[in-house]
Amino acid sequence: MGLIGHKMSNITNNNTSQIQTGWKDGKFLLKEIHYIILAVLIIAVNACVIIAVWRKRTLHKWQNYLLVSLACSDLSTGLLGLPIALLCSIAIVPKTGCIFCTVSYLFTKFISISTILHLLTVTYERFLFIVYPFLHERLSAKHVRFKMILAAIWCISLAVALVPFIWTDPANCSDNDEAKQWLFYTVTTLIVFLIIPMVLLIFAFVSMFLVAKLHIRRQEMLLTRVRSGAQNPTESNTASRKEARVAIIFALMLAIFVICWGPYFALSIIDELDMQIYVPDKLWQANNVLRFLTSLLNPLLYSFLKKDFCQALSMTCCTSGAVARGCCVPYNRRCNAREEVKLHSNAAQRLSETGHHTLITQVSTV
């Protein structure tokens, strides 16, 4: 059964007395301590997103509710996914370990599909905001559709994750009679929930970058005319830096998606096909860390880099004391710069107030 199946075989092959000795001298606790630390970080960061939206009325928007749903998906990884995976790794009794590993595998599949569908939804919400702003505005007024999308994400994820229970006996990990069903299931999830989403993400990120690049250049040209009437190398460099920053953020989002989820699905295929390929244990362990690491990185990239989140968190930092004021400096400078531009001319004021020209700060911290 994919990645967890690799751990199931380890449980069967390990000597029970050696495992008990490992418990006594703390070897297994030390070996898995990084998972415990990762679980704590995942819970803390995603709880921060949920609490921020709950406490800040300015964040009560349907776009942010998508991020809250994503945070709930990632939070469940820290609360349930990692603990169950640890029980799978350190189980003493093979039958008990088999049950934990089966549940862990299917729960991981549920969360992986949920996370990927959430990332697609969040990305294409911003895609519509940037590329088709008028369509986005019309859809924003219809909250029922947004609720239906969230319900569909969770229902599809749960349904796909429960499919293997049709032929799986959680207490019997050594049964290979249903190998064809597992292979078909693994290949299908690979295509539908990794390859197709990856292509869709590439299309969305490239489209958003091209529109953002065009907007940045037009904005810099207008601001240059307002301020001095002539373009100078400094303004051109500023536009280039903004373009590079947006490109880096989009590339980072795509790279994290591929790096964190690619090995998980690829190793699942290798395991199901029973390929004669030697995969070091360290690679299996690294893959387990990567698939959980995405639950920590998602809120950092998709929530904390969002303009309204940045503003709300910066205001919170500024009111928390002098120690935390440093985090507010970049945002305050940007705010002061905007106010200065507003005072220069009505044209600049219209530029800053038009909804379409806020797209860069909606995507990143530019």
C-alpha cells in the first residue's frame, strides 16, 4: 500500500524484542523527534491562520475562508496525520501496527487530495482576480457557490480516500490478492491529483505572471510621469525587482508543490509495481518529511504573503511592543509610499483605488 506499505513490511520484519529494547532506551523517540517538532510547528502556524481570520473582521472574506479551509486540512496533518504515522512506525505488535499503517495511509491520501484541491481552488481564485477581474467580481457576490466548492473539496477527498476500503482488510497487510486494484487506484490518483493539477498550476502561474508583469510596467510608467515627468534608471530597476519577486514567489509555489508531492506519488507507483529499484531508507524517510512539510509551507506562502493577512499581522506586531516593531517596517514603508503618491495627483489616487491595480499585493507582498 504505497509509502505506508513500506513501513508495514518493516514492522513484519523487525524483531519484537529489538523494538521493545528501542522503547526502553528511547531510541525510537529520538529517531522520530523531528516528526514531533514538525507536528507542533504545523499546528501552531495553521492555528495562527484560523485565529487571525476569526479575530480580524477585516479578514472575513470568502477568499480568506478558502485559506481557512486549507489551514484546517493542514492542521489535521499535525493533529492526526503525523501522530498516526508515528504509531505506524513504532508499533510493537504487527497486527496493531498494520491497522495503524492502513489508517495512516488512507488518512494521508485523504489529506493529500484535500490539500491539492484546496491549492488549486486558491490559485484559480487569484487567477480570476488577476486575469479576469470582472468575472471574479461577479462570482464574489455569490457566496453559495463558494460554499459548494468547499463542500465538494472535502467530499471528493473523503470519497477517494475511502475507495480502498472496498477491497482492503485493515488487519491484513500481507494480502497481495488485490494488487491490481491497488495499482489502478494509485495510478489514477497520480494522474488526477498530481499530473493534471501540476499542469493547471503551471498554466495559472504563467498567466498571472504575464499579467502582473504588464501591470507593473504600466504602473511604474504612470507613477514616473506623475512624479517627475521622465523615466529614470531607478524606476526601471524597481519594476524589474518587482517582476523578479513575483516570478520567484510563483516559481516557489510550484516547486514546493512538485517537490513535496511528486516523490510521494512516484514512490507509491514504484511500490505498487513492485519494481526492482533500490530505494534507500533515507529517501523513504525524506519523502515522509516532505509530504508533511507541505502543511507547514502552505500557510506561509498562500496566507501570510497575502496583502490583507500581511496588513493584519503587521498591525498585530506593531501593537505587541518594541521587540516586534521590526516586522512592521516594510509594510509601513509601503503604506507611506502609497500615501505620498496619493498626494501627488488625482491620477495616482485613482490608480491606487482601482480594484484591478491591487493585484500585485493580492498575490504577494510587493
